[in-house]
Amino acid sequence: MTHIQPTLDLSPKVSDEVRKTTCYMCACRCGINVHMKKDPLGDLKVAYIEGNRDHPVNKGVLCAKGSAGIMQHNAPSRLKSPMKRVGERGEGKFEDISWEEAYSIAESWLRPIRETNPEKLAFFTGRDQSQSFTSLWAQSFGTPNYAAHGGFCSVNMAAAGIYTMGGAFWEFGQPDWDHTKLFMLFGVAEDHDSNPIKMGIGKIKKRGARIIGVNPIRTGYNAVADDWVGITPGTDGLFILSMIHCLMKAGKIDLHYLAQYTDAAVLINGDEKSPEFGLKLRDDNGKELVIDRNTGKPAPFDKKGVKPDLAATMRVAGVTHRPVFHQMADMYLDEQYAPEAVADRCGISAKRIRTLAAELARVAFDEAFELEHEWTDFRGEHHTSMTGRPVSFHAMRGISAHANGFQTCRALHTLQIILGTVEVPGGFRFKPPYPKPATAHPKPHCKVTPNAPLDGPHLGFVHGPDDLALKEDGSPARIDKAFTWENPMSSHGLMHMVISNAYAGDPYKIDTLFMYMANMSWNSSMNTTGVQDMLTDKDESGEYVIPRIIYSDAYSSEMVAYADLILPDTTYLERHDCISLLDRPICEADAVADAIRWPVVEPDRNVKGFQSALCDLGARLGLPAFTNVDGSQKYADYADYIVNHERRPGVGPLAGWRMGENGLQGGRGSPNESQLDNYIENGGFFVEHIPDGANYYKPWNADYQDWAVKMGLYDSPQPYLFSLYSEPMRKFQLAAEGHGERQPPDHLRARIKEKMSPLPIWYETDQQGNEGFTVTALTQRPMAMYHSWGSQNAWLRQLHGCNPMYLPSNLMREHDLSDGDWAEITSPHGAITVPVMEMAALNANTIWTWNAIGKRKGAWALDEKAPEATKGFLLNHLIHELLPPKGDGLRWANSDPITGQAAWFDLKVAIKKVAAPADAQSQPNMPPINSPVGKGPSELKWKVGQ
Amino acid sequence: MTQLPTHTEKKLGLVIDLDTCVGCHACVISCKGWNTENYGAPLSDQDPYGADPSGTFLNRVHSYEVQPAQGDAQLIHFPKSCLHCEDAPCVTVCPTGASYKRVEDGIVLVNESDCIGCGLCAWACPYGAREMDAAEGVMKKCTLCVDRIYNENLPEVDREPSCVRTCPSNARHFGDLGDPNSDVSKLVAERGGMDLMPEQGTKPVNQYLPPRLKDRLAQDEDQIDILAPYLAPVATETKGFLSWLDKTLEKL
């Protein structure tokens, strides 16, 4: 047959309309173009989703999750109506009810609580992207028991960053992708800032810059890293402190930066007899004191022209007060941090540790450069250029989800700071509203008054024992025991302890548990089986121990079956949302930005955006923030709140197109009724760039500080020093040493003294009960899945439909295992029996699996024979929310003793080859739950357009 | 059987950077989305919520572990779709002329109305790049987004395959590999781009850029450490360190 070719239409119509909104498939929150096409009935339907090229986050690209949004939006697992439980908890038997009935049930439970004791409501949210709104609701209700899921996610990273340098990794900062030459990343889950990181990796590789990946597992970013350091889990802090040791010993540190911009020169009270021993010396205005090299005399750190001296000491009344940097020298020059001393524990050779430290030094100092930006610092000194040090770092859950995670994260920030690489060209940069020191954040509030709001925001940053959330009698004010002596600096709360504590009545019983988008009966809890029992257990009177559970979700997740009342949420394409500067914004290092979601399609079910439901419910309960003076409903829905709420005068949820004296403006301004239309017209987002010269050295840059005030990020300039030495931690130590009114219980004194070191330390996490369990076990997130959501997505589950347990080659041989064999994996807490697969690019003492692929039969509208429900499994069964009992009758949380961060990655296991289970299913194999939404179709032939 | 054109005016294709691909599958799903809604029959999925979900994809990412003779094992992400071969055996094997290679740009396509679903082309393709759609009974394959790259309803900047447009790490590049001055040809020259399985004699147009040398900072114990001078100690204990500090600060 000779060559023939048909004539093609090369310019077919792409769509009937493009609607631009914000993705919801992970915490990245990219801009998306939703292509709409008319279906055969003439209705506009979602046809295709791509990235928005103009958007500050993703600049047109989009990941697999985002592109598969159409399958998420149309998933058969969508809830269809409010429901009330008719069977027993955990069965999944429900009856559809009206919104009116749902509200009146909720009101009948919540009103009496508010009138008598608001703490009986625990309101916790999971993958919530509206925390500034949900926290306002909880505050107005008056319960102290509110938090989102940061406590079991990565609070160590957030808190360590903010306490140390006034900003954190997560999506709150980024490497200077345009100038960095060496990018070192530790333990990064690929679901925060994921597209920007992928874009950044592509960008720096194109320039020939290099990447060092530190992770026990060589997948994803680590697979493309130029160098891979397969560290032993939980030892990152030790590895980092060893590099700090090498760099200090070699003098490869940025002394100018340390002196000018950090507390390294701040004098520490050296009087061992003083109740202020170890605290920073301050002048009468509370300013930290340094020795000025010009005069040799003490001076406040921010005095014009002062040259802080890193070396000088001050002797007063026979006592020598030394600067922070002296203490760092004492601590980190010690041979306990020499590479040879740490190599075995870290699983990295001493030679390699030295090589890595030397490479950091080489790039930071030999490849330093100047950017021709003039700027003026907070001391009034004018600079003609900005010094760049092209070494940048990023880290996330991998280093933070350990019981030594807070100090490890602090150690990493210390490494960044001694190299002089934070907020400088080529280094790590903050995104507005950061930098913002811990002292500029609220403190936690917990004062409960019946029928009245809480006395302030729930979450915040403590600066000493006085800020703890304790009742008069010293007992915990919060159900999760956040901000107590057990974990004083728990800035994000401890969501992983809520059900366990409520069930135990420790510190007290609650009446109603109200949760949003939190799959607590499955992959979001440690000890999944135990949590299911806690949710279903009844007391002697036949009542559930946790009496009432209200749950809101868009989908038929495992948690739905464990609730009494279901408030069905919409999909992300059917709702209003704001990606707000008051919350977790989408800014860039060079720009302030926020965004909206808006209903590009209306729901075809009896569902409502959860935030709109809270507006209704808040008004019914008469919550002051949701009620007008005349008692009428204040916000008709979430969109109304987004436009009209003012957190402070002129500052609302959205910063774009606010009403100023001379018309619309960004930043401050009064509400603008057309604001959402302005956003939609602009592609769903608002962006305003930081002026050149203000966009580096932000914590100390006078132009940036003024710009931030203008934009409403601060109310006054907030220049500050980085805190290598954490004074709040020293204050907790002082209390443990017996100083002050508020005293820790005796059983915690020693732990507080040891763990609360004001300079970063590394310690082995509590190994009690781990005898015989020597292998570390981890989970990772696939880039194409977000938590448990991906499995209901017909396209994504074809990428990651099963999750074998990956074992390194040596452990496969040791246990005589081959791919597809089964192994029983045990921990001090439990056992699972699962299929195994070999992976060579893996730390030799670590096994791992993909997170949250395993599903409960009956959930997510999947068939009960779905591989996720038969072979898929959770590691959660092996992890308890408590440490093994110590025989003292106390419940010790499996959490970081400083922040309460859930220590997921401290898990140690043993491996045993076993025969395949008789049913060839992973164990434990739980009975199915009833699906309130039925099952999905047997075939998809998707095509909206004709 | 079907003839290939004797010559194509361009050789449009993809250059895929294996040094940069993080294996995120963004290209896989973007392709699925675009091609479900556009060229020909939708890419169907069988048992999409069941025990054995199986759908049609025109592009898939495979991951391979590589164990070098020395050093740590590596993981390579390997996206694979039709390579639009110059000597495409999938075309010559087609009994109906449904498979063809375009003269203008060298894109290999299936004319679905002539496809009888015999599957010979999929057998003939050494790369496994074609997939039979189980619902429609026709052969599906990468079209290089022929309905995007010339589409006047799209802004010019978007006239590229959806996998290229969406790739977050910029590991996918599109252009004319027949033009030695094109960006993609220069990239191939610069980075040593490779044919996939050249021994098959298909002369693939798509090119792969190999991963760069890894783990250069991991040295044998007996190797000389050229970075060692960077860590030459200024002092060995606190006292010496503080005196070094004072001297150094004086010079600042």
C-alpha cells in the first residue's frame, strides 16, 4: 500500500470556556485552567485541567494529581447528602437527612456545651486549607480544643524554623533557584511546594548547579540528586552537628553574618546563682546586649553603628558573661561531634561527612558573589551590594517526624546560619508574610468562659513557662495537652492525641468530637485498630465513650463510618476558598500573593462547602463572629466571609483589590464587594512584587520592613536577630532547675533539663521496648498521590494501586526473601503481614512502603477486591500514639518532648519470612464497612465534548 | 502492508532528560486528560474502581534500579511513549493503512476509522509504545499532540504536546530533530542524547539524555580528598578557636 494520509483538523476547538481557579490536590495550591465544554445537553462540564501559566506557584506546569482533578471531581466516592448514623458506629449505615435536620442535630449537641463548658467540644481539622477561618469559628465558640493537623505532620520543621530564624521551610520559604549552586535537601516529602521544588530542580540542573539528597530512600528528588546520602533514619541531627563541628573547626563560617544578623554575639548571663542564669542580657528597654567592637562596651544589638563582637566577654561583679558564640564553640568543637565519632550511628563514613562539609564550605565561600542591589540595614548602615552565598537547603517531614526532630531541625538552621546562607542571594529565602519572628506571633490562649469566645487565638508560640496552656490547678487546659510540660512548644497542637486522650478521659472527658477532612480511623492515626476501638467503645451505661462525633468530608473516607452526623463537603471545583495571607499563603520569595477557589461548576448533589456550613451553624449557635448585633446571620456563606471579614482594620482574608482612599489597591484597604470578580478576572490570584533591593536580607532590610507594613503583613517594622540560642528553651530548663512559680511535675524535670538545650543537640530517641526490633521502617508519599485521596481517582490508582514493603538487598538475602514473598513485620506494638519487594537504592537497615495506599474494604467507593483493600496495608498498625508503658502508670506520648510532633519515623521493627496468608491478603484484614455511596462504574469512557 | 513516506519535511519529536525526570507521572496524566478529550476515541478505563483497573495510556513512566560496579544503587525514571521512528515497523506492518507516518512532520498516527484493531502494530513495535483501547477496539498511541502543536485556537506558547507543557522539572523538550540548529538538536548534541535500542534499526526520532555521573562526592577510603584543604583546622579546642576568632574579627 503506497503512502496515503488523511486530512486532519489541526485546529479543533479546545473548549467552550476556560475558568481559572486553584488546585486542591495537595498543599502546593497551583493555579489551574479548567477547560469547560458543553455536553450533549448543552450544560458546561469540566473537560480538561491544565496549569495556569500566569500563576506565581506553578507557572503553567501541573503534576499528575492536578491533571487528574477531573477524576477527583467526578469520583463515585463523593458524598451526596447530609447523613445521620442509623447503625452502630463503624458499620457505615446512614440515613440521608436534610441540611435543616443536620443543623438542628448539631445545634442540639453544641448549644448546651457552649452554655455550660465549651471545652467539651474538640474541633480539629485535617487537610484544612482554611485554618484562619476554622480557628476563628472555634475561638468564637469558646473551646480551647482546636488545631489542624500540623502536630502529626511537620510542626518540628515549622516551629524550629520560626523560633530560630522567623520562618520555616514547608512552603514558607524557598531556595534562591536563580542563584544557588549547591542545593542540599533532607527528608523531603513530595507534597509541600512540590511543583515549585520540581521546577527549581529543573532550573538549577539546567545551569549545572548540583543537588545533594539526604534520605534513607533514593526515590524522586533523591533519584535525580547528584549525590545521595542514604542516612540512617533519626540521625540527621548528629550528621548535621558533625558538619557544624568540621566547619567551625576549620573557621569556615561567616563571621560577619553571625555578628551582624544573629544572636551569636549576644551576651548570656553567666551567673550560676542567678534565676536568670543562661538568659540573654538585656538593657532597660529589653534589647539584647552585645559588646560593641568599636568601644569594647556593652550596647543594645540594634544601636546605630554597633559592631557586635563574637569574641568579647563581659565581667561584672566577679561573673563573666560570655556571648552565645563562645558556648557554641564549647559545644560543637567537642570531639563527640567529630565525623569519626558519629559515622557508624549515621551510616555515613567519616570521610564522606568531611567531604560534604568541605563542599558546603567551598561553594559558600569560594563561589560567593555580590548582587548589585543597594540596601540599608536596620542599624541604618548603607550597603552598596548584597553578598550571596550560593548554598541552599530544604527539609521536611523526614527529619522532623522523630522525637528528636525539633532539635534536628534547629541544628539544620544552625548549619544554614553559620554558613551565612539564609535570606542572602543564592541561599534560602523567606516568602512573605515571613520573615516574622516568634515574638511577633500570638501566644496560645486557653481561657474558657461559658457562652463566650475564647480569650484569644488557640495556637501560637510560647516564650516560657508563663505561656503554657495550663488550668489553675496546673492540669492541661487542652484535650491534646498541647503547651504543657510534656511538650511545651507544641505550636500546632497534637491532633494525633485527641481521640486517645478523649477516650482515656485524660486530662478530661469531652462530649462532641467535630472533625474536618481528617481520616482518623485509618491512615491519619497512629495505632489504627486501637483508634477504631476507641471510637466504637461504649461505657457501662451503653453510651459511646466519646459520646458524639460530627464529621465533614467530601468523600466516603474510612472516617465517615465512625461519625454520627455527616456534613458533606463539595469538591474543589464547586466551592469558594481563599488561599490567604492570614493562613498558609502561596507567596514567592519575590512577591506577596494569594488566591481563591470559586465554583467553576455548581454541585449536583445536596452538599455544601464546609466553611459555608460553619457560617450557618455559627449563626444558629449565636457565635459572636458569625452573628450581627441584631442576632441575624453575619455571613451568608464563605464567599461573603472572604470578602467582608476584617481580621484587623483594613486587613482581610484576601489582600488583592481592597478599597483604598483612591480606589482599589493591594494590601490594606476596606472590603470591596466585587473583590471575588476581580480575582476571577485576574485568573484567580493576586500578586504584588517586592521592590528590588528589598527582596533579600528581609529580616534586617529597612526597605523590606517598610514594604511589609504597607502591605499589612506587620503593623510596625520587626527587625530581629536569628536565634541560634533559644531563650524560651532555656526558660523551660530554668523551671526544671527549680526557678520560677510555674514548676514542671517532678517526673518531667530531668527530661526538660536534657532535651530543652538552648543550643541544638542530638539525642537518641526513647528506645525502651525496642529490644529485638532493630530495623527502621518508614513511609513515603508517592508524588502522584496525596494522603488517602488518590485511590478513589481512577487514573491515579493505576499508577500506585499497591504498596509492597520495600526491603534493601541485604535484608532480602538475610531473610531468604524474593519479590512477592510475604513477611511478618512486627514492632513492640503490633504486627502486619505483607508482600515484600527488593530495592537496592536504600539504607541497609531501613524498610519502607508508600503511605496511605492501603484502604479499608468498603471505603472510597472501591470494590472490596481492590488491591488497595486486599494487598495494600498501613504501617500505622505498628505505631502506637503512646510509648510502651514504663511501669509508672503514666501515658507517655510517642511524640517529640519539645513540640509534641508525632514521632512516626522512630518506628523500629523485626522481619520474619512467613507463608502467604491463606486468603493472600495483607494482615490485619478488617471486615468491610458499608459504603454510603455505593460502588463506582465498571468502565469509564470519558468524553465531555463531541 | 503500508508504506512509509520516503522523506519527511520535519522530524518532530521529544527529547527526554533522564537526569532530571523525578518520576512524578505528571506527563502520564496530562496526556491521559488531553487525549481522552481530544484526538479520536477517549482513553478508556476498565474496572476503574475494581480489582484490576486497566486503562489506556499513551505515555507511561517506568522506574529502573541500576547497580553500578562501585557505589550506591541508583534509580532511573524512564518515561516512554511512541518514538515516532523513521523506519517505523508499526506502520509497515499495518494491513489497512490505518497506521501512517505524516510527510509534513514525521508524526506516526493511527487513523482510527481505518483501524480494525488487529493489534499487529503493537506486536511490531519493539518499544511497547502502542496500546489497544479495550472499549473502542482501536489502537491508540502518542499523537505528539498533533491537535495542539498547530492549533490556532491555542495561544502560540501552548502549541506543544501536553506532556511537555505540564512537566514540572522541565525534563521533556519538543522540537524538530531533523533541524540541527533547533534547540532540541543542540540539547542532544550537548548532552550526548541517545537512541533507544538502536540495534532494532527503527531510527527513533525521540531522544533520551542520559543521567549525569552520580555520587562524585562519595570517594573510596584510599582516594585523595581534594576538598580536604577546606577543612584544615584553625584550632583544635575552644581556647585556640577563640583566639583565632579574635584575630579574624580584627581583619573584618
